[in-house]
Amino acid sequence: MPAAWIALGSNLGEPAVQLRAAVNAIGLLAQTRVTARSGVFASSAVGPGQQPNYLNAVICVATELGPLDLLDALQAIEQAQGRERSVRWGPRTLDLDILLYGEQQIRSTRLQVPHPAMAQRHFVLYPLADIYPGDQPLPGLGSLANLLAQCPAVGLTRSTVTLDYDLPHPREPLT
Ligand code: ROI
């Protein structure tokens, strides 16, 4: 079953609550199981303008949903958790990005995988490193160790907050 890696971010409302609710909702998707979750990281906002600090994390799912069905499902969760999309690069209650989907490289208008900005984003790479297999190159991007070496963790700290999500037993049937 394909493994997909999903980045989570929030800097409005109660970010820890938002991230936990999102992981729970993802774990309830049809034909999908959460197989790993990173620690939670606090980061100052990257991008233009002033905005509150973020909490960021990364999870891995095993899923029978194709990439676009997974994207639809993640966007529905963002909407259900009250995401406003008023300002590009602006603060958000919940941001869910597909970082990687198996070995696939997808360049469509709706979905680009690997996520085109991930190599420059410490708030994605460091959480990913908590759970990504060390010996496995990222499709088209090379080793994670190399990406980390080129992306200093400035303004990024490991939070004491956790996602609080119990991983299901690997042999539990998918529903
Ligand atoms: N900055 C941080 N630190 N974390 C994010 O999740 C995040 N998401 C974004 C932008 C606005 C690029 N900056 C961010 O979309």
C-alpha cells in the first residue's frame, strides 16, 4: 500500500488542538491508516509579513486513496476545521500538505509532489526526519540528510506538545 507523507501546520486558534484533530480525522479516512507521527515543532513564520508562530508536524499514512482523492480529503478536513483562505501566505487554522506520495513525482496544476517548497522548509524537513527512513532518498530530491544539511533550523524548536495519537496496530484491517 502506498505511503504518503503529510505536513501539518497551524498558527491560529489553538494550534495543538487543531493538529491533533487533523491527525484524528486523517486516521478516520476510508482505506487510510496513520503509520507514523513526528514530534511537534514550534517555528516562527516563514514568509512575508508578521504573523503568529506556528506549530508544525509530519505524519505518514498508508492509504489506498490515490493522490487526488487524498488531496480532496485533506482539503475537506481543512475546511471542516474552519480554514480561511483569504490571504496567500497568511495565517491559518490548519494547513495540510501532501509532501510525498510513494515514489511518485506529480506535476499537475492541482497537485505537485514532492511538494515544490519542501526542500527549503525547515518546518517540514526536521519533523519529517523524526519518522522518515534514513536510507531512503526522497523522489527527485536525494537524501534527507543532505537536505537537512542545507536547511538550517533557524527559529525552529522542538515543542513539548505532542500529537497524542495512538498508532493503530499494523495488522488491523483497513475500513
Ligand atoms: N511558516 C512556518 N513556520 N510554518 C508553516 O507551516 C508555514 N506555512 C506557510 C507559510 C506562510 C509559508 N509559512 C509558514 O504556508
